[in-house]
Amino acid sequence: MVAPQDPREEVIQAWYMDDSDEDQRLPHHKDPKEFVSLDQLSELGVLSWRLDADNYETDEELKKIREDRGYSYMDFCEVCPEKLPNYEEKIKNFFEEHLHTDEEIRYCVAGSGYFDVRDRNEKWIRIWVKKGGMIVLPAGCYHRFTLDTDNYIKAMRLFVGDPVWTPFNRPHDHLPARDMFKISCRRKLVTALSMLLRNLCNSLLIGSIVLALINKETSVYMVCLCLRLLELPVWFNCLCSISACLVAATAVNSP
Ligand SMILES: [Fe+2]
């Protein structure tokens, strides 16, 4: 068996869910399985870490995360039929699609469970968090929770300041937290597209310079390259690269 490249993947895995109404504690994989990477989760604002759950009291990495992100509050929540009062009612409530006006931060120190989040196209992604996995669901992100078939999780709950656990069941799209979440997702998408465009521009420009060198017409392309090196906005890069490419193509086709 090939070892996972990212150590987080040993304790946190995600996949798109099927549409079956079977027991919510089952994995609900699609057929064929459709996994979601931790990078894809981070594009939705879902952060993740792998930590030392056997030594959380003295774990320097956890301490640093708490300091960096201002997680001053901490407690534990055990979810299983024997230990959670009103278990049946609570497990039903946890599985209602809802959002919070603050982050939901959960660090699994024992057992495991599923956190389901909606992607940009409203499809459910199931995130399986096992011992040592810590995730942050952003404020305004619709989600739900269920145990898996092992029926047990002990999770550390963290919060900035006094905890507010209020769930707002869907629909609660009018909340500012929901707007902020959508804006943040859009920004991440624009950033990813800009990177893609920038890489495309670079490829075009390199191709144009090669053509220019072949045709001994370097001046136009050197100007474009200098402008490119100034780290100007992506639309300007795009313009320079396309212009250079057109000039180069014209030069190649001219007698
Ligand atoms: Fe929640």
C-alpha cells in the first residue's frame, strides 16, 4: 500500500457523497469513489491539521495554533449513546444542515466522525475526521455532523472568546456571516483563476520570445518581458503576452 504523501490524509479524508437515504453513519461514497483533496477543502475555507492526540496537553503545535488564531476557549465533547444526554435528539440536531456565525473548530482526540460541508455547487462533501485530525469550518459555511458506524467521538472544541454554539438551520442566507463566507469563496476562486491565467501568460510570453529570437526581432519582446517582470496586474500581463504572441505569429507568417 502506498503511504499518503500528506500526513493529514491519514486522519482526515474527504469525498463527494452519494444521494442515498441509507443510514447517515455509513460512508456514502459515490460509485466510483470521488475523493476531495485537503487543498480543495482549503479553497472552501476548511482548514486542517494533524496533531499528536496522545499528548494534546503539552503539544507545542496545538499551543501555537491556539495563540496564532486566538482560540482562548477549550472544552471537550463526547458523543456516544452512553455519554451524551438526550443522545437521539442531539444526534438528529447535529445532522440538520446549519451554519454558525463563528468558526466551528473540532479536534478529534479519540474515535471518529463525519463533518459534511456543501461545495460551491451545493454538493455534499463528507469529511472523515479520525484521532489526531483537527478541522476548522469557516463561519457561514453550511454543514452537519454525524458519528460513523463506530458510534464514538471525543472532540476538543475551541473558540475565540466566550463560546457561541448556536446553529442556524438552513435557510439562513441573510446572515452577514453567510455573505462574508460567499465573498471569501469568490476571492479564493478569483485568486486561483488569476494564478492560472498568469501561468498561461508566462507560457505565451516564453513562446513568443523564442519565436522572436528565431526571427531576430527581439526589441518588442524584450519590452514585454521587462513589463512582465514589473509584476503588473494580471490583465496587463495577459495583454502583453497576447500582443507578443500575435506579433510573433505575424512575424513568422510574413515573407
Ligand atoms: Fe455546527
